[in-house]
Amino acid sequence: MELTKVQKTIYKPVFNPDTGKYMDESPFKLHSRNNVIYTCLCNHSEFNTTTSFKSHIKSKSHSKYLLHYDLHVEDSQDAQSSSNDYQSKFELAQRKCKQLLERTNVLEAQISHHKFLNLILKYKLLNIDKLVKSDVLSTDQFEDCNDTIEESEEESVDDPNDETYVNSDHESDLQEASV
């Protein structure tokens, strides 16, 4: 014996536009078998044959339910629409939250990068301050350098036509060539 999946459907009365009321109409064909099981919301009774459907719609609880069905439908439709509204608002809020979280992560990464660069710049500034304080960059040393540069320029004024000017690297080559 195999287990079969039972399919259940909620029974809904049909609206009659001529009378403006809801009326019962059988969802089954006469003498049909293996029908879908319907559940009525009046007292959650189930039926799957025409005979059981007819006996159900004659009950007092179903008659009262059918008289006030429009109220039940409006309430359920309102509940469904408000549920859909809340669900859509929730989805939008989740998406916005996700976008803000991603943006926050990007900004935090940028902040940490800028902090690192700031630390490097502070270290370089500290080194520059140490050099200035230790008189490595004093003006006396620059004057000495300038004096030595001027003296060396005066001594070695090179005349391209002067044969005494010889590059030290090529002196040996010239001597070998002349011999």
C-alpha cells in the first residue's frame, strides 16, 4: 500500500451579481471520484464528494458563514493586503539596510587607509624635524659647499681646444695610441 499526497483546497462561495450575495456552488461533477479535498472556513470541515458538500452547506454554521461571507472576505482581503504591504516594506528596508551596510564597510576601509597614510606622513614629518634640529641642514654647511664649488670652477676652466685637457679614463688610451 502506497502513501499518496492529499491535496487540500479552501472552498470559496461564488458571488452572484444579480442578488449581490454569495451562494454555494458544488466544485465537483456528479459521480466523480478521487476529488480534491475542500476545506470550508466556517468550521474547517472537509468534503470531497457532492453528497458531503450538500450536507455541509445545509448546516447552520455554514448558513451563518455564508450570510456574513462578505465581511469575512473583506477582513481576509484587508489582512492579506496589509500583510503584503508590510512584507514589501520589510523587503525594502532589508535592501536599504544591506546597501547601507556595504557603504559603511567601504567607508571604514577608506578610513583605515587614510589613518595609515596619516601615520606615514607623521613619521616622515618627525624625521624631517629631527634632521632640522640636529643641524644637518644648517646654513653654514651650505655656504661651505658653495665656496668649494666656486673654487673648483675657477681652477678647472676647461678649454676644448686645450690639448692638456684629457679625461682621466682615456689617458691611458691616448698614451698607448701615441706610442
